[in-house]
Amino acid sequence: MLKKLLVGLISCMLVAPTVWAATTPLAVVAKDGKKGCIDTQGKVVVPLAYKNVALNTPVTGDLVVVQQGSKYGVYNRAGQELVKPVLEKMAPLGENIFGGKEGKTWDFYDSQGKKLFGGYEEVGTFVDGLAPVKQGGLWGFADKTGKMVANYQYKEVHNFSEGRAAVKRGSYWGYIDTTGKEIGLANMRKAGDFSQGLAVVDGSWLMNTAGKRIKKLRDYSYVGSFGPNGLAPVGVRYRSASMLDYLSIGWGWDGWGWGIDGPGGWGGWGWGVGGTFGGHHHHDDWGWGGFIAMSPGMLMHRNLKRGYINKDGREVVSTAYDYVGEFVGDLALVRSEGRWGMVNSLGETVIPYVYDKLTPFSDGMAAFEFDNKWGYIDEANDLAITNRFTMATPFSQGLAAVMEQGKGGIIDKTGKFVFPPLAKYEEIGPLQAGLAPFKNSNKWGYVNAQGTIAIPAQYEEAGAFQK
């Protein structure tokens, strides 16, 4: 059954730390209980032979990761097997290098699957040419040749961020630079990652790169990283909780419909990163190969009311709201007293809180639900398309897939169907790379924007195409 479209981000790629080059679009499909990848011509690129397949995630980057039993392997997007399914865990791809655990130790691999160096107890991710590595219970940092830039001496460490990495020796934290030199004050009980020139230390202080504490914050339960708009997400605990309070910031197509990216990550696909990213984390938690969550950098604790602070520590978006989402452009979704709207980076209400459900703007349009029907508003909050659909996906290149009276079809920005809605499209997903998944008689295929079936319905599951 098609999962109900709820409020969320268009893609959790918005919070991914890796930028991926444009590549041939692929989609994850399942047949006879096994998953693989196809291209837009329906050609099998990654064999339909695996328990799970993940692509375009913060962990995999431009690679395709497959799961066979409890082990993981790696393909490139041309369908070449780079690493056989022998890895027990994976560390996120960074600077075209990823970590893989086989047996008791971790090794590093390049993006062609070549084993570089390793034998470590634990590893982190390459940033600024360096990655955390652990031996003998202590952490150090290695460069891309395996040479140690900072020897094994730290109890805990963070990845590098803006040329600095937080390190813990004994009971106190400090920072090192990319030469391994210790900088800043090494007397902090807590130390966060630098973003936009600031880090949160000792839980409540903003510190600049010179080591000066410039502002004491209120007692937040969570403080994230500052984004390009100069704002950082924050959260405060509260007693009551609802379903949405258990969701990470990030949503995505899960192969069956638009689903919640909560603790299972990506709805039905359920791929995730082991451990909590963002805020204050250390690498003992890392290791890909579990069904936990999938919004690195934006994952918050449960039961939090969320808002944003600016670089002066002032709360720009109040934590009094029931929910505040990630900024998409200059707008973030907000829920107040059960109704949804949007605020800008100044904390001003741009879209009033009048909608039962609401999605971020995409291609100048936002889908909304009111009285159990979906429609679209434009960026001026004017009604662009009357709410008459039972399901609606985001617009892309002037088109969106919708369901109306049990029939699936594709509309333009005037709400006019590009082709008549058809009963054979019992369910339909977002149009990406010119194709939308559809369901007919319990099988999934793909239809193009003109209404022509491009790939016949033959799969048990079918995800949207991704570049």
C-alpha cells in the first residue's frame, strides 16, 4: 500500500557531506526477493542478487553498496564489482576513500575498490586529507599514504572540520591542526566541530578559531553545526512526545511511496549509519551496516523542540515550535499547534500555519494537504493548484506525479494532466530522470512524462531514479 505523503525534505542528500558528480541515473529494484539496480533503459546494472542495495547516500557517495547476508560489497555505477561482499561494516566515503572492516580490522579503499592500507581497530572519514585511525585503544590521524601525522595518543577524536579536529587526552579536549600540532585550549570537558568559524565547547559556549569564547548559550540539549546561512539547529527537551518527535530531519522516496525517514532511514529501504552524527560524536560509534538513521549532521535526540541560533548565539527561530525542519533555500518547515507553515532565516513567518501537511518548495511549488486532499501553493502562498489529489509528489522540471480518484498521472504547473490519469497506474512515485515508478497488479514499472510505459511492471519494489 502506498505510504501517505507526510511533511519532509525532498531528499536526505541535502544533508550529505559528499558532493557527487553527475552520473547515469540508477534505480534500486527488487525481483524474487532480491535487489539490484537498473538504468533508465531497464538494463540491469547491478545484479538483482542482494538483500539490500544503497546508492547516493551520505555513506556511499557515488558508489553502490550491496548487502549479501550480513556482509557488504561495493560496485561503481557502471556495474563493475569493486569489492566483493566481505565487509562487515563501512565508514563513510570521504575524499574518494572509504573504510571497510573485514574480520577484526579496518582498511581503507579508494573509489576503485583498491585496498590502500589499514589494519586498524577503528577508522573515521577522510577530511582535509586526514582520517582518524585507532590502534592499541588510542586514536591518531593518518594521511592518504598511511603516514601518521598525529601519533596514537588520544582517547577520543572527531573528524577534521575547517582545518581542525577535536581530540581528547585524559579527561580534557583540545584541537589539533592538519600538521598534528595541538592548538587552542586543552582544558575543555566537551568540544564540538568547527563550522562557519565557530565550535560549541563545554556544551554551552561558542568559541572562535582563535580559541576565544564569544558567547554563552542557553542550556540546549542539542546544538548542531552552523550552515551556510549562518544558523545552527538547536533543540530543548520536553515531556510530551508525538510520532514526529522521533524523526530525523530528512525524508526520501522508499520504493513504495513518500515515507518518513525516521529511525529506519529511507522508509522501506532502511539503510543507515551506525551511530549518531552531528553535534558531539566520536568515532567509536561509526560503522555502516545497521538500520538506524540516516541524516548525518542533522540527527537530533528524541523529544526535542527544535529551532535555530545565529552566530551571535541569538535564537532566531524559536524552540517554542512543535517542529522545525532543515532549511531548504531560505525557508524551513515549522509546525505550530498541529498546523504547518514556513519561516525564513530571520525567523519571520513566510507561509502561515494553516496546512494539515506541507512539503518544502521544489521548482517553485510546495505540495500541501488540507481536508485530506493535496494541492500546491506557489512561493507567494497563492493557491496554484486546487487540493483535489489523494497523493502528490514534488515538482521537477515543471512536472509532478499525482493520484486522483484512484488513478495515477503527471501534471504540469497549471494542474493540467500531461496525459489522462489512468487506472492502471494504481500508485505512482516522483518523476525523476524522466521516469516515475508506477504500480499495476502488485508489480512495479516505470512510466515516462508522456504516459508511455518505458519499463514494464515486473518488480516487487521500485525506487525513484537517482543521479
